[in-house]
Amino acid sequence: MTTALVLSGGGARAAYQVGVLKALAQILPRTSHNPFPIICGTSAGAINALAIAGRPGPFRLRARKLEAIWRNMHAGDIYRTDAWGVLKNTLRLGLSFMHSGYGVGRSVALLDNSPLQHLLTNYIRFRHIDEAILSGDLMAVSTTAMDYDTGKSVAFFQGNHDCWTRSRRHGIRTGLSIDHLMASSAIPLIFPARAIDSRFYGDGAMRQLKPLSPALHLGADRIFIIGVSDNPSHQQATDTPQHSPSVAQMIGHLLNSAFIDSVESDLETLKAINKLVESQAKDESEEVGESKSPLKYIEHLCISPSTPIDEIAQEYFHELPQSVKLFLRAIGATKKGGGSSATSYLLFEPGFCRELIKLGYADAMAQEDKIRAFFGLDGQEPVELSK
């Protein structure tokens, strides 16, 4: 059985994934070097995916180093937060309207994410991915981006697999680089598009209708998914609003539809197919997974937040730099404006990230029995890691 790790996008919400990975490193045996032969990520999830795949050493050590990065994260490490940097991008966006809406010299965006490129260049060892695949330690790694010209979802992957083409999505084999990561995390209008081979790409979650597809095409039989969506049981209607939706509230719903809804929808499809395979296997008196049907049973486990991330974001709004807070307040990205969801994607600050890491760790440990069963670890003692 080949296990894949799938990390969805979500901006600063991806800190939650780090907490789950920390718990997983504690649950798995100390000798575990790489529990995921296939690693797939989108947007901020792609950054975590390549941070795990692009570092040598045991899995628990890689998880610990990734946690150290996120625990000390600041918005200035991801995008320029100084007044001049924010103003310059705003002016560039305004000037684009004099050129039919496109930028001259570089793509238009509200924020300059050049600090993120510097951070990733210094942290991720792309050469290690080559070495890991050649040695057989890894089967494949992928990151997804959206082609602005065609609107298709493109999974750039590194590994010995065939390319694929499906409706509105396809996979391209290539050597992964910093450009693929920057493209996958380039949220439209917020971060600039990135050119790869003369084509411009943006955030991979925007048109990724089937987030689990890359893992399946790359040969996964089992999928471990870490999402960043709020638990649906906590989503309740509030009192009748006293105003129309704010700009930030509308942006928040658009981002949620890209980063969250597609993962939940694809999981529902996977569960429906698994039930169909089980039913066919029962009718044919065969074991699940050995049916003559072209459909295949895919074992999966999904860990997602038990506490609404939007509510956590409200508590840490004050951590943002003044220039960013002024902008977010102007578009209603506050509790009063109903746009806290939009804030949660940009809140790259220590307090918020540490709280999400803590939540991810607690949620994963609460499902330790399921995780141990998923990896076949029944009867083995977990390894204690330093907190």
C-alpha cells in the first residue's frame, strides 16, 4: 500500500497542518524516516509539502524544523508590510488601469511577497528531492497551480510517473523549483502571478476541483489529508445582519470556496466511490480492493480543525502590522465587518500561528487511535517529542 500526504491551501491557516504533522511525528515510531512516499500540496500546503520533502533526515526532525519556522513567523516574512511597500503596490495596481488592467514589468497585486521567496530559497533543499526520488525514499512530489491563460488546474510533479490530462486539469512532470512554489501560493490580486516557461500561474486552489486527484494519479492507495476548514458542526447562523456584506466578507467566502469547499466536496465523492466499491465487492463475494470494477477502494483519513479558525483570527488581529490592519479595517476584515475569514489567510504572526499549531496537535492526538490504525501501529508505543 502506497500512502500519500495531501495538504490543502489556506494561507496562514496552514500553520494548523504543522501541528498535525508534529503529532504524527510523535505517534509514529522514532525510526520512521518517511511515512509518505507521495507528498502533494497546494498553495500554502505546497510550501509545507516541499518543506517536508525538501529536507533530509528523519520525519520527526523535519516536522520539528518546520514547526520552528511557523512558530516564529511574522507577516513581514511573507509579504512586505512597511508603509512604502504597501503604498507602492497600491499605486502599481492603480496604474494598471491605464494599461488595460495588466501590470507593466511585473504582475499586479495588493501585496509584494518577495520576502516569502527569500525565506523558501534559504529553507527548502530542492536538490534533496532529486536525491530522495533517485534513492527510492520518495516516489513523487507535486504542487498545483492555476494556468491564467486556460484556467486549468496544473499539477507540477517530480517523479517517475506518466503525465495525465483530465477535464480542466492535467499533470506535468518537471523538476520542481521556487517558481512552482511561488506560483502555487500566488492568491489572485493579493500576491503576484508567477511566470513558468512563459506562462503565468496563480494559486492552485482557485480551479482545483479535485484536490485528491494528483495523489491518486501518482499511485496512492491510501491518503492522509490535513485540511484547514472549520468544523461544519460549529457553523451556525447568526442573528440577522445589520448591514450588507463587507468587501472582506465577500473575499472571505471566495477564498473559502477555493481553499476549503473543493476538498470537502472531493472527500464526499471519494467516500461515495468507496461505498460503491464495497457494495460491488460484496455482490461479487470478493475482498474490498479486489473487485473486477475499474474503481478502487481508497483508504483515507482526514484531520481538520475542531475549533473555528475565524474565531481564533479575531483574537489575534491586533498582531498584524499597522499598515495591514488599516487596509483590512478599510475593507471590513474585522468581527464587526464580518470579514474575519479573510484576515485568517493573511495573519502570519506568532500568536495566531502558535495557536493553530497547538490546535492541530490536539486534534491529531484526539484521533491517535485512528492514526495508529491507519498506519498499522496497533500495539506500539508512541515516541515523546520535546514540546
